[in-house]
Amino acid sequence: MVAVGAHVRFRGSRWQVVALAGQCVHLAGEDGGDETVLAGHLFADQSFAVLGAQAEVAQPQAVPRWGLFETAPAAAREKALAWQRHVREVECGLPGGPGSDGAVRPEYDPARHTLAEREQAKAQELTALGFARVSRTTVQRMRLAYRKQGLWGLVDHRTTRGPSPTGRQDERVVAAVKDVLRKQRGRSKGTISALMPRVAQVLQDRHGGSVLMPAQATFYRLVRQLSGPADHPARSVRTAPITEDGRGHTPTVALRPGEQVQIDTTRLDVLALFDDGTLGRPEMTIAVDVATRAILAAVLCPGGTQAVDAALLLAEMAVPHPARPTWPDALRFAHTQLPAHKRLLSLDERLEQAAARPVVIPETIIVDRGKVFLSHTFTAACEALGISVQPAPPYSPTAKGIVERTFGSINSLFCQHLPGYTGSDITRRGRDAEREACFTVAQLQDLLDEWLVHYHHRPHEGLRHPVLPKAALTPNQMWAALVSVVGYVPVPLTQDDYLELLPVRWQAITERGIRLNHRTYDCDLLGPYRGQPSPITSRGGRWEVHTNPHDVRQIWRTIGTLKTWHALAHALGTPFDELFSTLCRGHDLPGPSGD
């Protein structure tokens, strides 16, 4: 740039520009002389050059945006490709770009014509070819757009513009509808027709009578376009894919086993035989690990789930689940083919006799706001194990979406193959479901425990490894992959700790022993306490007894404040010993002798 203070070369000598006056440039020479020349005469000199000026670096050509270019209509793409050849010819003289084959036409020769002259020649050529009213300014605009955006800049963007959601509706009407919908958020929903007088009142208050209301059909379409799923009067909020504030539900993400565990309760779609001889659907409470999709524990109970049943769920999660004697070796952890199973066996000896299921100690448990999971019994048990309890936000079922979806998997993969299956609703229930029901709750629990081992060997579509994204992993494989990264620390839960987590009952000690659910439990240690009241007066003289709802063979009682546990066996008469032993062998349980 020629400015005051710049040094230029003129007539083979070095000069400095000392003043600019219109078209005149005042120069001062190195020998002390000065001269005033016209700017055109100065620039036309063959030796003229601006000394010390940085050479202008050409901007690199923009990378073609082929993804957006493919979204344009075919006619718009063909026209853009035609413009590309014309723009290249204006810039370098060759339609194929620099270095391409072909001869340079005289009117586009950069050595003979300026850029402005080449643009004017191209405008005349395009007009003669049938391009509607092409001027030099149009050619210049297309050339600059191509230099900035590449081929996408040559596309007629009127063909790629999407339709307006409100059409040609008055912006003042649109603003009034949005305000009314925003004020309705959180209130009881009505019909769309009820919104019309409110919108009309808003327009009257803001603009008087200058803005007319649209027709009813137009107003309905406008509300349908402007209202979100939580605002539309004719749509249920439960079916809305986004929240009331317009944001989508954030998916639950966990990066290590136990980082987040979701717990919930539902009715099982299977009829079972309860202790009193009636038929009913038992309740199932499960705990699902978000990172591995593993079902850490599943507990069935006949009636409503109590806080002690939820505490029992923690006891099932805290220790490796033992394998049953009759299970095949493929369901045992020691016979799995997981990459890290040998290392885990050396860290935790309990895994030797455990089922092939993940062992996870929760860090955070997500629960709903039911009284069972917010009770003092459950929260105290979580506090003892160092587990944080986080209630889900109210009116947000998607906060526990993983455990809700797992319920559907259990019903479709397990329940529908059992006798007494009821279906998901009354329309899917068979006529003989009550007659087919033959399992007790304890038997269903045994079947469910065995099925859970198979479930953890089944590929899950929600489990993917970053290295093998196209292969669905099983919960066991995902657990092994994450454990190899974050490690495994066995929790030494003692027998006393496990018994403390079992459901507690307060019972009296009679001459025959302790009677619980029409079963009598007895042992020699009860001799001094028969007929005696407990020192805990707040319980009416009854004694603390802990039971396992899934093992009726024995209960546990504490004596004194030192928490000394004593197991009380089920006292069956002599005529029933052989029968009881037969029943125990049928359920893989030890007989009365304990062997």
C-alpha cells in the first residue's frame, strides 16, 4: 500500500512518500532531492515497487462441503457445477483450474486483461448463453462466494431453505400464541379451542383491534407447530419425548461398575401360590447396574414390598451369589471364560463357589420416592455399607429408564415361559391362567436365580466396547472389561453383617419355641428364655428374630446386647422327618440333620 512514510522504487531509485494530495504523490529521494508525480505515472513505471511490503498470501481454497452439497436439489447442483467452471476461468483462464489441460481464451487471459475486465467478459458470455441478466457484480459475488465457501457457495440457497413453521402468519399473532402457551405450562390442560379467546385478549391488550385473529383451522395448525409435547393440549405428557422446559431427557451414563445402581419394584406377570393357599402376582424388586446392565439382585415377596425386603436386596448384592449344587458347571464363576476370572479368583475366594454373575458393590443407588426406599431401615443399611441413596426427581419416570426396561426383559424372556403367565394386561390373559399356576413364591425365586445366570451370558444391545463397537457384549463381558480398568476390591462382609441385613421380626418365646408364619423353630439354647419377656420393653417383651424369606429351614435370634447369633432349626415331628428330607432333596436343601 502506498501511504505517507512508505518507501517505493521509481526510475531505478529509492524514494519515500512524504505527502499525498489528490492524484499527486510527493516523493523525497535519498540524495535530498524531491519530486511530485501523478499516481498513475508512478504506478505505470516499469521499475515501480513498494519496498518492504509483505507479499499477499493467497487464501487456501475452501474444502468442499459435500455433505451439504448433496442435500441441494439436482438442478441446483448442476447449476453450481456450471458456475464453478466459469469462476475458475475468470480467475486463472482455464475452466478446469490451474494446471488443467486446454488453451486460455484471449478474453480471459490474466496476462492481457485485468480481473475486472475478465468479470465483465464473463457476464456478457453468460447473458448470451441464457443466464438471466448476469452483471459483472453477479460474477464478482459468485467468485467471492466460491473463494470463501467453495462449491457450496455457488448453490442457490433459496432451493435449500426449509419452510417456515408458522408460514406467512403475522409475527404478532405468533408471539401472542407463544405467550399463552408459556403461561399454561404447569397448569391443567384443556382444549385448543379454549386458547383462542385468551390469544384474542392478548392481541386486544397489546395492539387494540389492529391485529385480526386467524381462522380456526389456521389457529389449530399454528398451535400444533408452536407447542411442545408438554404444552400441546391434545398430547399426554407421558408420551412427550422432551421435558417441559424443552430439553431432551439426559441418558443415564456410568463408567464403572457400581457407580450408579437403579432399584425399583413391580408386580410379576406370573400367578404364584402364596402361603395361605391363594393365588396372586408376587412383587419383584431388582437392582440393575447401569454400567454393565447386570441384575445384581432380584427378590420376590408375596405381598407389598417392605423396607426389610429392600434391605435384603442389599444383602444379596454385598456378597457373591452362591451357586446351587445341581446347577451345571457352565453357570459357575470358576468355569467361565472371562479374561480376568483367574485374577478375580485369587482376590476373592468366595467366587470359587459363586454363580457366574457380576459382583458389584453400589456407590450410588437411584430409587423412586416410595416409602420403602426412603425408610429409616433401608437408608440405615445403605449408610452402613457406604452407599449413597439418591431419590429420582418427581414425575420423571425416565430417571430410572434402565431398570424399567429391565422389567420388560424379565417378563418377555422369563415370565412368559412359566405356567400361570398372565400377560401384561387383562386382554392378554388366558382363560386357564389360574389353573396353570403351580409354583410357590420360593420356587419362582429359585427359577429366577438360575435364569439370572443365563441372562448375564446373553448379549445386550446397550453394551458396546469402543474397540469393537459393532459387537454387543454380555453383562459378564462388560463387567470383566470395566473391572480390568477400575479394579476389584472384595468387601469382607461377615456373617453378623449379613444377618443384620436380613428382615427382622419380633416374636415371643413360648414353651414350644418360636412360632413364625405357622412354623415352629426351636433349639436347646432357648431353655432359659421360654416364657420370659425380652429386656426390650418397647416391643412388649418380644425377642428380636431375623429371617430369610427364601430359606424357611432356620431363623436367627440374638441374646443380650452383644449380638450373639443363634440359629434355630425348623422343629418337625418325627413322622415328618422322612417327608421333609424328601422335600429338601427336591429343592436341593440339606435335611434336618444338616448334612
